[in-house]
Amino acid sequence: MSRTYHVLIVCADGAATSTMALVALREGFEDKGLSVDLSQGRVADIALTVEHGNYDAIISTAGTDLDLPRDIPIFSGIPFLTGIGKEQLLEEIIKTVQK
């Protein structure tokens, strides 16, 4: 049975840009045949969300200078919004969570 990866996607309000990034991530993981559990949230709530979750990576469309209670890899989600560097970012995220 393959492992399910857990990724948190955050933006300023937890809805608009994080949804765009979530859709791109879901499609990217599915295209690679990987199982992923994606969660959305607000940057303002990230410390509490991370404290109560078990995430392999965090994608933020609102900056990557986040104060987290644990050491979790953080990636800028901007390439998922612009399309520029999207495939490279997806590969980097997958490589990181598979470690």
C-alpha cells in the first residue's frame, strides 16, 4: 500500500489562492500516481493548524516566513498561481515529501 502524503496549503483568507494551489497540487500528485491528503487554511491560523496536524509540507501563497511550532518544509505557492515554474515546484515538493 502506498503512503499518503499530507500537505497544508495556506493563503491570507484560506479560500481563494489556496484553492488554486490545491487544485494544481492534487492534479500533480495524481498525475504521478501518488496519494495526497490536502488541507487548506489561513496564514493567521497556521501555528494552531500545524500543532494539530501531521504535515509533510506546507505551501503558502502569502509568503514563506512563517512562525511554526515544528520544522516542516515550506514552499511558495506563487508558481501555482502564475504557472511560471509550476512543474519545477511540483517536482521539488514531491521530492521533499518522499524523503
